[in-house]
Amino acid sequence: MHDVIIPANIVKATNLNEQEFLLKVAIDLYVEERLTLEQASELAQLHRLDFQQALSSRGIPVNFDIVDFQEDLQTLKTLSRS
């Protein structure tokens, strides 16, 4: 898979800065359940708690499902090995 490059003129046309653009795309994909909470946080380049705060401030509920739980377990295992 290749990295996606979005031309600056496209981002500029949205009247959003790069961070706002990424957050909007991440939230939209999360709401559509195309990305998990972890994936959407990564796309938005935010810590997961900050992404959850962004969702909350927009009145969007956090969908914590089995995939998110499994990702949390994997993160905890990785951190415990450090």
C-alpha cells in the first residue's frame, strides 16, 4: 500500500489547515465505521484521548468495540515489555 498525498491546493480549498483537514477526514471515517478509534486517532495525528475529546466536543459518541478492546490489549502488552 502507498502513502496518500493530498495536494496542498486541495487542502487549502477546504479553508482548513492540515491538522483540521486530517481531523475532519478521520472523524468522518470513524463515524462511518470505516476506521477504528485507534486508526482514526493515528490518521488525525492525535493521541487517542485527544481524538476522543474532539469527538466529544462535536457530540459524537465513542464506539468502543471488540477491535478497539483488542488494540488496547496489544498496546498494554507492548508497553509492559518496554
